[in-house]
Amino acid sequence: MTKQQQQRANLLQGTLDMLVLRTLLYGPAHGHQIGKHIQRTTNDFLQMQHGSLYPALHRLERRGWVSSKWETAPDRNREFKYYRLTEKGKKQLVAEESQWKQMAEAVARVMWPAAEES
Amino acid sequence: MRWWQIEKRNADLERELESDLAQEEEEQRENGMSAEEARYAAKRVFGNTALIREQTHEAWGWAMFERFWQDVRYAARQLRRSPGFSAVAVATLALGIGATTAIFTLVYDVMLRPLPFAQADRLVTIEEKIAEWSNIYPTLPVSANHFTFWQQHNRSFDSIAVMRQDSAPLGASGHPLQVGVLAATPGIFSVLQVEPNLGRAFNASEGQEGQDRVVVLMYDLWREQFGSDPGIEGKSIRLDGFPYTVVGVMPQSFHMPSLQTMATIGNTNRPLPVGVLEPLAFSKDVLAEDMGDLNYFGLGRLRAGVSVAAAKAELDALQHTISDHLAADEKATLSTALTPFQEQLVGNNRKPLMILLVAVAGLLLVGCVNVANLLLARAVGQKHQMAVASALGARRAALVRMALRETAVLAVAGGGLGVLLAAGVVPAMQQYLPASLDFRGPLHLDWAGAGCALLLALLATLLAGAAPAFMVSSTAPNEVLHTESRLASESRGSRRARRVLVGIEVAISVALVLMSGLLTTSLMKLMAVDRGFTTERTLTAMIDLPTESYPDTQHRSAFYRDVLGRMERLPGVEHAAITSVLPLTGDSWGDMARAAGDTRPVTQLPLESFRWVSPEYFATIHLQLLSGRFFSESDWGRNVALISEKTAKTLWPGKDPIGQQFSRGDPKEEKPFTVVGVVADARTISLAKPDPMMVYVPYWYRCQFVAGLVVRTHQDPSAMANAIRQTIWSVDRSVPVPAMRTLGGVVADSVANQRFEMDLLLLFAVSALFLAGLGIYGVITYSVVQRYREIGLRIALGAQRASVYRLVLRDGLLPVVAGAAAGVALAFGMARLVSSLLFQVSPYDPALAAGAVCVLLAVGITGCLLPARRAASVEPMRALRTE
């Protein structure tokens, strides 16, 4: 892996965590649902890589931001591993959201200075 | 996350992925795909599940650990594939590390572990030196008079004390226990900086005659004999037949080395541990003697900041003052010898221990070299594999890791096993501790030693293991891959390296074999030496009479006469006798015999070793009579004596000694002795050297409360032990009779240390030989395999099988011969170290050196022969066709 690639992956990783946490704000979901939801909501702009989704979920769980439990899906006769946002996770989401906002604003100020002034 | 949850975690992840995959598949099917299409589509969406798994594992945070486990598993698999190699490597390392650790533990315990006393480095032993006798007794114990003088005038010591250790019966009626008694001046407590746990130490007044019937018990005796009675203080116990008041009990942590093992004169090889402390009080008469008995072991605590040399200078000045005031007939030049306590305890055990340490280090080195050699041979084989990995993009670090994982597993397995081995062996070594140092409780494995040995072995293995990785990373992989591996023989450098390694192994092995050969020959000669007495069917025991009922020679000799008379009548007993000192258990009474008419001052008289014995003593141990007669019971009460040949020649050169008279002490006070016979010189003090001048006086003249009993029987002596004990008790039930030993056992015990050293060295030598053989075999086998095609070609071109043998043997024996020569040189270089331990063997003995070289050559040839046969049986057609 080159240095450049690594940086992009890191950036995405941080964002992905936030997106997953935000998705879980609607209620518990399993990995597949989360992936599908992000993909659908962004109109397939963000192609969900399972290779990053599952590590992200397990990382979030390790940090205590989400908890997991095996439950039977209401409409299907099968058990899924449902992830649920914890209190700590909610706080983290707020923090990450405001951080992201600041970042986006900062980027916007550089990119479109005129728009800012008007 | 805990590592043991890995499996559970993995199953969980597997289930999660599966359920989500199934869900995706279902959704695809709902979009109208066929079942098979849906499955493939779902798999496409998920991508590489192995990768997902791996990346998720990373998120769990034990990727490092997992990689490590993977390495271990891989290495274990590799090693299982070549079990012979692995077993040899692990066993070699285990042996080397185990032996080194065990010996190091012993050496550390004996020589380096601080003595269990406060500021033990300030404790020094004090001995006297008398220039006139220095050729026989380089140092002597301390006299009461001189000690008192030092105590009053010295400024170098915080305190000094003198002491004497003997044994006495404890308890009164029926079969009393024999305990070790340390009689010491009250200063002992401040010298050692210890206080009793219970009660108090002796006070100064208890160091005076008449007030000295008090004891302080050692912890073990208090626990075992008095049931840890907390109210023991003030109670009366019976020791040596007398009532003593217990004033204190020492703490459990206090141990006292046995002084008998260190005294210049007097040495029993199995001392009783000290059980009781009593005050040592001197009578006025004893104190008044300017040159009284030199009897006591002196110990002092140096004042802080005072050096041993300064203290010695001061004591020597005091000695000078004493010398100046000596009467004319006692003129002696006095000085002192001060030795740090620990050094004194180690005594002459230092050298054998150093030799063992050197030998075991040699063995460890041979082991490391052997493993390195084996690994290097393997490394060449792995070169190809490494080159492939390198060509596929593995970096240098990865290659090194790849190379190291196997050796690391080997090293850890070998090291672990070695430490286990050492832990198992160490407790068994306790019995080989020098008696003077075996007072501190059980030996424990020394972790520092284990760590050092382990570290050395790890270093050797890892360095050798990393070699292939460096070999490959320094050359372009395609170079390695392009050369046809079967044709390519080992690089010149690595071959030379492995030969040098074999040479080193052989050199150390030869040196070890030679050293153990020297010690073995020496011990054999020592055991075979004409000792002047015989040991067959002879039992011995030490008898300890209570002083209370046997206060003087008259009472004691009556008792012995009775016992010996009854014993002679026992069926099966040939002879029975008593002696002041059993053969080969030391010396106890040095004295000056003044031949009638000799008027020299006492210090210029020849010094003899005196024994008091019963008449049957000579017949019992078969000590040969040269002229005159033995004394007999009919001489009872008369001052008669037997002397050894050496004494006869010194006292009455050129004259017939029979009928000559001599006196000890003042001839006016005591009737002189008449020599009635001359016996042969023997070796009753040490097997290693002939006895000094001996004088045997009858037991009715003098007999002390400790005596050695010697009984020669007609039949198996062990059957007689009980009858002998009963005979003693039939005279007096209050006499303790400790274990009986055969005289042969006593003789064997006198060389127990030498035997231990020899056994260990022999073990090391055999191990080193075995390893060297293995090393030679490994190297030659490998080179034969490498030269398979070359040899095939030679045979195809008409080479005779015999010449192939020659080729291989020459190849293999070259490092052996060079190594053997170096080994002999090495052993000769260390000759100075061993020569003082040898008996009638020169460290440069040519026959033994040649023998050691021959042994190694034989091992080398054996190691070469198998691969040589393999080489000679190469089928040329097959060899050339392969690959």
C-alpha cells in the first residue's frame, strides 16, 4: 500500500464510522441493512465495501459506541446480529458530527470564498 | 479482548457474515435472479470474505498476536517435518542450558551468595600463625590466652569471639540424642549481629566458669525436641549429663555453619549441625598459659571502614607483644591470619567449582555451536525457499522473520526444557555442597544463572537462524533461482564456517575428555593407593559419653574397657577397638614429643600427630607392626607408646627406637612414655598424602568423651550393627550411639567431593563427545547430499568406491584432527588449574592426551562412516539423471 492510498483510507474510515453511527440512530440494524441504507441514501454514490463495513462495526463495538445482539428479524425466519447505538455512541456521534461540520465549513470557505461573503 | 475468546469471536463473525450473505442472496433472488445467479451476485457484492475476516480481526486488535500464533504454528509444522533435526536441536539446547544453570546455581550458592548475617562482608575468621611450625600447620586455631589479650587491646574490631564445636548427649535417661554443641564466648551474638527470638543472649558474666550452665537453643532443635514450647525460657534441660538453664531460642532464619569442617586441625566429613549454643568459659589455669592449647575458632566483626589488612597489622603487633613475653623454653614467633568468613567457608572448594563451571560452559558452547551448525546446514537448504519468497516481494524484515520463527521455537522449547531439567537436578545437588556451606537450607534454582544460559543459547540460535535470510537478501533472488540447486554446492564461506564450528566442538570435547580422564585416573590411583590399613568387614561409629557421668579419663577408660571386653566376646566379632579419630576423618591432637635428653625450646621440637587408641586398634584395621610389640591390657596404667616409622626415624635417627623414652609436656610432672613398638606409615589422615609423624598412646593414658569405635567382624558387618549397639547400651543406656558406617564407606566419603567432580566432568565429556559426533555426522551428511551428482560423476568416470570413502573421510576428519590438536593445547593451557587437584597424575600425561585424541578420532570416524557409505553407494546413473 502506498502512502497516498493509506491517507484516503483513513479519511474514509473516520467518515464511515460517523455514517454507521448516524444510520443506527433510526434504530437497531444488522450489518447488511446498514450497508444497504448508506448506499441507498447516497443514491449509490457511496458504494459500501463490506471489507470496511464489518471491521468498522467491530471497531465501534470494541470502543463501546455500539452494542450487538443476535435477534430474529421480524419479517424473516432468521437470526441477525443487530447493532444498537449506545449512550456513549450517541455522544460520539454528536462530537463527530460537529467536527465534520467544522471541517466542511472550513473546506467550503477555502473553496468558495465569494459565496461566503455574499 | 481475551485471546481465549478468539474461537468464539471467530464463530460469531462467521455467523454474522453468513446471515448477511444469505440476506443479500435472498434480496437478489427477489429481484428476479435464479438461485445460482443470486448466490454469485451476493458473493460479488461481499467481495473477498477472507479479506473481510482478516481486516475485522485487525479491528479486534490482536493482529499482532494472531500473526505470532501463525508463525508459531508454521514453525511447529516445519519442525515436525524434520523430527530428527528438531529433537537433536532441542535436546542439545536443553542439556546445555540445564547443566549450565545447575552448576551455576551451585557455584553461586557457594561462592557468591552473601552469608546470612548482617554486613557479612565485615566478618573475618582469625587464626594464629606460629612461624616455627608453619611447615606442618600453616595456620593454627586460637589460644584462649591470646584471644583475651586481643579482646582487651584491639581497636580494629567491633567485637571478636572464639568458639569450639563438638557434640554431646541431650536428655537424660535411655537413648539420648546426640546434638551438635557450639560453645562460644558471649561476644558471638554481637559478632554475628543476631539476637535470640525468644529470651536473651548470653551476658558477659555467663562467660565465666561456674556461671556457664546456660544454653540458647537453635530453632530446629527447639521445634523438634521441645515441641516449640513457648515457655521454654528458664526451664532446665540435661545436656552432657548436666542440668542447663535455657535462656533463649534463636530465630528460624539463623543458621550457623559447622566449624568442624573448617578447622585447620580436626575435620570430620559428616558434621552434626549445631543444635545448642552454650557459653565458652575459660578456667584461670587455661587463661594463664601463655602458649596454651591452640583450640578455638576465632571470628570477628571488623569496625566499619577498617580493612582486613589493617586489622591484621594490629593483631600482629599484639602477637608480637605476646611473643616478647614468652618464657625462654616456649619461644615462638607469633602472627595471625585473617580471612573473610565466606572465603574461609569456601576454602579449597573454590578450584573444583571453577573447573566445573569452566567445563559446563564448554559444554554449553559445544551445544550452541552444534545447534548453529545444524541450522547453518539447514539454512543452505532453505536458500531456495527464501529466494522464491524474495522474488514474490517479501521484504528483508519478512525474510528474517520467516527464518527466525523456526529457530525461535527451537530455542524457546530447548531453553524451557533446560530450565526444567535444571530445576529437577538442583535439589539433588544439595548433597554435594561442601559440608561447610550446607547450612542455609535447601538449594534453589538461580534465575540469574538460568537467564544467562538461556540468553546465550537464544543468541546462538537466533544468529545462526538469521543467516539464511541475510544470505538471500544480499544476493539477487534470480541469481539463486537460476543456479540449479542440486548442482550448486554450498558456498565456500559457509562451508568453511561450518568446518571451523566442527573444529571448535572437537577442541572443547577433547579438552573435556582429557580433563575428565585426568580426574578419573587420579581418583582411581587415590583409591588404589596403599593406605596401610584395610577396610573389609569393618564397622565404625562415633561414641559420645556424657561428661557428667564420665568426667575424666579414668571413668571413660573403664567404660570403654567394659564395652570392648563384652564386644570381643560377641559371636562374629574378630576385633573391636576405640580410637580418638577414625581413619580419614581428620586429625585432632597435635603435640610435641621430647626425646629423653632433648633440651630445645618447645617450639623447636618436632610436632607429631597423637592418637589415643585401645590395644586392638592396630589389629582391627590391619596396621602393620614393623618392630617391637603392640601394647596390651596387661600394660594397663603404664605410659607406653607406639610410634610410626617416620617418627622413629626423626626422633632417634639411626638408633633402635624400641625402649626409648620421650615425654610430652614437662618431664618433671609426668612419667615419660616408653616406646614399645613401631608401626608402618599409613594414610589415615588423607589418602592424598602419607601421614605425618604419628604417636599412638593407650586409652588409659588419655581418652576424651568422643571416641571412634572400630569393629572387624567375621561375617557381613551390617548384620552386626544392632548387636554392637545393644552391647554399648548393656553397659550404659545413657550413651547415644549414632549410625554405624562401614570403614569402606568412611574411606569412600573422604573422596566424595572428588568423585562428584569426576562424575560431573565425565557426564559433561560424554555429552560433549556425543554432540561433537553429531556435529561431524551432520556436516558430512550434508556435504555428501550436496555433492551427490559430483560423486555420481566421479564414479561414472571410473572412481573406485574406496577412493570415494577416502574423499569423504578426508573431508570429514580434517576439522577433527585440527580441533583435536587445538583441544590438547587448550587442556595443557589449563593444566595449572587442575594440577593441584590431581594425585600421582601429570596434567601433561601423554598417554591420556593421546587417548583423548583417539576417542575423538573414533567418534569422528564413526560420524563420517555412515555418510561415506552413502556416498560410496551412489548409483551414477540415478545421480546424474535426477533433476
